Amino acid sequence: MTVRQRPQFWLKFNNNAEVFWLPVNPRSLSATSTHGFTDIDVTQLGEYTVIGNNRLREYSFSSLFPRDYNPSFCEHPRLKDPWETVKMIERWQRSGKPVRFIVTNTPINLAVTIRSFTYEERGGEPGDIYYTLTLKEYVFVSFRKTSDSTAQSTSSAAKKAEKQRPNEKTTPKSYTIKSGDSLWKIAQKVYKNGDDWRKIYDANKSAIGPNPNALKVGTKLVIP
């Protein structure tokens, strides 16, 4: 007949940088597994329940940090000072980081957060700290970071689409020369490209004359 070994309770912090083996096993371990439900009261139809998602499990247990080793109830003799142990667990709790909770010979080996930690030193047992610890399952969430190359390709695609987008602005059919105008300035106004000035000149040679720089104020030009 196989003899089942007693479970060991472990708390590990910061990727095993700090490891703590509970010196006294709890008499019991309470585990709570719930499912999300929302009750809705609908007028004239009564109460309906909307089934949600599974919620994270909670574990709770009570034990003590003994000042002195006693083989009748201690799991090992490597005892830490009880008050130093209290400070350590409170530091873990305030760190904002998860702790790994392990109970050997069971499926329990998971990341948890320390939700509640209460303790007391009782009269007649100086130095021993009795405590209750409540832990809640923690799920790591990762976000996919968009690489710079992906962002650049998205930006390039957007710019390309912008260039290919048709110009919805209507080009005027005529333009009257004003003081200070040149064919380059007029092309910039009507085409948004001053280099297209020759198109205007070729369509208006008879009105402008042989010199494209000699523009007369008030002359009406045809815009091709």
C-alpha cells in the first residue's frame, strides 16, 4: 500500500528570489470557485439570470508561525522569526506583484494575489503568531506590441491611399489676372502645382503674347 506524503505549503515571490515553506500546515484549506451571474428584474416578465464567465478561485487558511520548533506539529525546523515573517508577507502584499502558491501532492500550483492577511499574538503563547491568509488566483495578461516596421508600413499605406485619393476640388474654367500675378502663381492657385504654368500659357498665347512674363492686369485667361 502506497503511503501518501503530507503536503507542503509553499509561497514563492519574485521568481523564486524569496521562498517560504509554511512551518505549520493549516488544519484545513478553503477553496472557493464561483461563476458570474447577474440577476435582472424585467417588468412584467419577472426575474431573469444572465450567466457570465467563470471567476477566479479564492483560497483561505489559518495556521501559526511558531517561535520555537516543536516536532509534534512543525513541518520543518528551519523557522523564521514570526514577526519577520509577518513583515515579509506584508511587503509581498504591498508590492503589487503576484505570489506563487504551491501545495504539494495537490494540483494547486498557481499565481495568486494576497487579498487578506490578519494575525495576532495570543496571551500565554508569547512569540507565536496566529494568522489567516486569503489568496486569490491571478491571471497574467499580455498585450501584443505593434512593431515599428508594422507601424511604418501602416503609415506608408495611409500616405499612399491619400495620394491616390481623387482631388474633389473643381478646377476653375477661367481666371482674371490680378496685380502681382505670374503664370507660376496662377498655376499654383488653380492646380496646386506652379510647374503647370505652361498649360495655362499654351491655352492663352494669343491673349498673353510672346512673353509669358508680360501679364496684363484684367486679362481673362482660359484654364484648361
